[in-house]
Amino acid sequence: MRYWLMKSEPESFSIDDLARAKKQTTSWDGVRNYQARNFMREMQIGDQVFFYHSNANPPCIVGLAEIVKTAYPDHTALDPRDHHYDPKATPENPIWEMVDIKLVRKFAVPLALDDLRQVRGLEKMELLRKGSRLSVQPVSAAEGKRVLALAEKKAAKA
């Protein structure tokens, strides 16, 4: 099992939207960065995903999901009416892929970006790297365990 982090702007798709989705599951479509797409290709069923609200006040990790379906062609790239449409994508060469995630839990207390910067052991976390913009990124096992421990600690204090 591996850990990942996936970013979404809460006004586009929030963890609450995931909680309301049928079977609390959704496809993670619309990724249009090759490195992020390649990370999704590495994901396996059961991998854990930190759900991150970007462009929020404050930006924060708000919960945990898991991979329930590995990478498959992203149909939104083929639909000219979709805002994720890519004219270079074809059914024979779809270019872009998506995975399905299922909500595991919403954190009782969101983990703000500024708070994460203060946690020993997270100094090299991709999310905290200056200029990091990837919407899908790996999280090391040690970092994942630290983030989960922090979520539990904050929940106990709430």
C-alpha cells in the first residue's frame, strides 16, 4: 500500500461532494499534467489518498480516501462539450487517464498547510516544497503515517 495526495478546489469538488457521491465514490478525472497522470498509473487498489483542498482558506488536508479502481482512459478528454476536452486525445490514444477513489473518512479537524510545515518529518513532503503545483503527488510511507498521526492528535483535542 502506498500513500498519495490529490488536490481539488473545494468549489469544484470537495470532500463533502465525495461524501454525497453514490457509494461515496468518484472518478478522479480532468488531470492534464503528464507527471500527475503517470503517478495515477502507479496507483493500486487499496492505496491511501490524502484529499487536499487547494485554493481554500486555509489550504488543507481534509480527509482520506482510497483507490478502488486503477487507471483507465479519462472519457472527459474525448468530449468536446467537457471543459477537460483535449483535441489531441482519441479513442485509440486517449492520452489522459483517471482512477476511482472512495471516501475513507473526513478528518475531524482539517490539517492546514501552515500546520503541516511545522511537523518534524514532513520537511521533504512534495506538498510542502516551494513551487509544488502537482495536483496528484506521492507521499512517502513515513510522511503518510505522520499525517495520519497528526489527524488523530487533532481529532482527540477537538
